[in-house]
Amino acid sequence: MREDRQSINEPVPYPAFYPQDEISLSEIFAVLRRRYLLIVLVIMFAMIAAAVYVINQQSVYESRAVLRVGLIGGMHNVSVDKSIEPSAILIKQMKEDYGIDDAQERPKLPRLESVSVDKSSDELIGLVTQAHSPDEAQIFLKEVSEKLLAKHQKRYDHAKQVLGGQLVYLRDVKATVDRALADIDRQAELLAQHDTSAAALFTLEKSRLAEQSLEAGGKISEVEIAQDLKSYPSSLLRAATYSETVVSPKRTLTLVLTCIMAFIVAIILAFIVEFISVNSRNGGSAGSAAKS
């Protein structure tokens, strides 16, 4: 067995010199200085392309409005208070009517851009339209909101008619009961002198009719409150706005982002070109040395 075999547990000696694989900042800046023309050309080309794009894009303006959905009051034993149109159904219907969720075939401008529930209340609906001019966006939103308000007004008028019919019916019932009470009072007074037992029966009937009269009066009050205080039509809390602020395209933001991205791409491209150039020179040097 050889004595000079290295032990497994002994550390393997490393050479005293290690080639330096790290790239220093000075080398990086040297590459950038050599390829500065390429970097400038890439940035200039990107900025020119971005400028041409934003110039050719038509400006888009927005108009906004806030709709308050109306309420229909009701009696606790007949119906509950409810919106003229539930917010979820209203939003879904408008999205379908105006193609808001249709990503492939979005309507051309002017168009209804969005419809959503306001964060402050479920009965508030935010409407946003877009067009190529502030006037066009505002006019289109007025048309959309007027159409919606007209539909809600029909529902509100119908509901008011139903409440009015309930009120007339209850008043007629109360008037009939009150007349019956008056008749019983007169008959009870006449029978009290001759037939006390019959008078007692009339008194019981009077108590029952009095309860019916009170119940009818309570329902009448509920319907009056529902009709006058708990019912209101849909309305605009904020009418269609007029704004000259361009929402699209964001020209300044587009140019800034283009400049940043172009700078990054230009630096990467500069190092790629430098790498190819160095490898080409080294390959040529190696070939010349081999021929020698």
C-alpha cells in the first residue's frame, strides 16, 4: 500500500491564486462609455415612437354622476320598504345594455364606461361616461341618466298608485265601521230602556267594531307615512360633470415610463453587444495563435 496517498480527511490544498470573476464598477462604466451611442440611439428611437403614439391617440374625457335610487314605503304587514330597483339588478342590467363587460366588442366612444355602487351607501349608484370631448361625455351621461330616471319614475308612479288605492280602501273600511258604530250607539240607547240583554249584546258588538276602527286607523297612518315620508323617486345627487381633464392617454406618464424602460433595455443591449464583441475578438486571437 502506498504511503504517500493523501488521507481522505485531510483538506485539499487550493492554489494560492484565484482568478477574479467579479466585474468592477469601473469596467461597467467603461462598457457604458464605449456603447453610449447605442444607448442614446435606443432611447431616442423609443421616445420618438412613444411620442408618435401619444400624438396620434385621441384624447378621452370623462363625465361623472351619482344617482340615488328611489324608495317605495310599505306597511309592515303588507310589504316592506324596498328600492324602486335593487342596486345589484340595476348595475347588471346597465352593464348588459351598454356592453360594459364585453371586452371583445366594447362600444365606441361615447360610451358608458362604468356603473357601480357608491362606497358610502348601497342606494347610491356612480355612473361614468367617456367621450372624445368634455361636452360629448356630459351630454351622453345626461341622456343615460334621463333614460334611467324616466324608467324609475314610471315604477314610482305605479307604486304610489298602489299605496293610494290601499289608502282609499282603508278609509272606506274605517268610514263603514264608524257608521256601524254610530248605528249601534243609537240602537243601544233605544234598547237600554226596554231590553237590557239586547243592549248588552250591542255593547259587545260596539267593542268589536271599535277595535276594527282603531286597527283601520292605524293602518291608514302607516300607509300615509309610507306614502309621504318613506317614499321618494330616484334622483341625481350629482348631475353629469363637465371636466376638461384628459383621462387617456396619459401622455406624460407614457413618455416617462417609455424613457425608463428604454434606458434599461439599452443598457442590457449594450452589455450583450459588448459580450459578443469581446468573444469575437478572443475567437479571432485564438485562431491567429493556432495558425502561428
